[in-house]
Amino acid sequence: MWTIVHLSAAIVLIGTVVTGLTATSQKRVKKWMIISRLLYLILLVTGGVILYFIFPITPITALIKFISAIGLVILIEISFAKKQEQRITIGLSALLSLFFILTITCSYYL
């Protein structure tokens, strides 16, 4: 059950971040930012529960996923802050995409 909730929230989070960062209105950016915050809060809680059960089995992969998930949350927040200032860069978008891919890849191996 935790895995299904976690995976569903991750898929929806990708959509909300992309939609929020491509929105033109500041009001819509804030709306998508709030939804993204709710989703990654759900992801952090479900990921913590999954980490509790998986860590004894594969500690290195679980630790890498946990660190990349925290980094992903930080990058999402930085991206939304830059979007509100109208200065999001290609490098930041590429780094955000890289962290999404890293986190999803680690999740696959867990």
C-alpha cells in the first residue's frame, strides 16, 4: 500500500512541477507550488516508512534514494522561487530533471 501511494504521488508530482514551472501567471505558479508541496510531503512520509523497511536489506541504495529525494525537494523549491522571480535557468531545469531521474532510478532498484 505504501508503495502504491508513493508511486502515485511521485507521478503526480512530476506533472505538477512541470505544469507549475511552465505556467505564465504568478497566481497559477503559486497554486501548483502549494500542490507540489503537499505531494512531496506525502512522498517524504511514505518514503520514510518504505525506508524503514528497506534499509536493512539494501542500505546503500536506500540512503542514496533518501539523499536524492531531499535534494529533489530542495531543487523544486529553488525552481519555484526562481520561477516567481521570472529567472529560471536551463541549468537549474537540467539539474532538477537529473535529480528526478536519479530518484526514480534508485526507487526502481529498491
